[in-house]
Amino acid sequence: MVYISRESLIVGVEGLWDYILGGATVFGAIVALAAWYNGRMTRRFLAELIVKEGEATRELIAKMDEHLTKMDERFAKMDERFAKMDERFAKMDERFEALLKSLEAYAKASLTQHAEILQAVKGGKTSNP
């Protein structure tokens, strides 16, 4: 049987604790350093990503502004063309109104002539002596 003295046991346990705490300290230092580095790289990556996204957003807004400007120009041209079409339709309306008036006058004259003819046929009289 092996006997271990109390003093050697205490020294052994203290050495063991020194070993555990030393290892834990080194492990903690490694973990802390890795976490610090990871956080730093993450912030750098996020900063670069934010800058790139900001530039992409500015480019997108610029393109949208260009397209909106083109659309405004095209709408202005369409408005001009619609104004010309309105003028043409107004002229067509005037011509149709004139045509309708002449047709109404012709219809009235025709009705008058038909009435005179019917009266002449029925009564044998003409309105012209």
C-alpha cells in the first residue's frame, strides 16, 4: 500500500488547481480573443455591406428618377397628342352638326314637297299658279 502524506496531497491538489485555473485562463483568453476578432470582422463586414447597399440603393433611385423623367416626357407627348385629337374631334363635331342641319333642312323641304304633292293629288290643286 502506498501512503500519501497530507502535505503532499495538499500540494498536489494546489498544483492541480493551478493547472486547472491556468488552463482555464488560457482557454478563456483564447475564447475572448476569438470572440473579439469575430466581432471585429463582423462589424467590418457589416460596415462594408451597408456601404455597398447604400451605393446600390442610390443607383436604383437614380435609375428610377431617369425612368420617371422619361415617363413624364412621354406623358407630356401623349397630352399633346390628345389635345390634337380633341381639336380634330371638335372639327368633326362641327362638320357633323352642319351635315345634320342640312339633312334636317332637306327633310323639312322634302316633307313640304310631299305634302304639296299629296294635296295636289287629292284635291287636284297645286300651290304654284
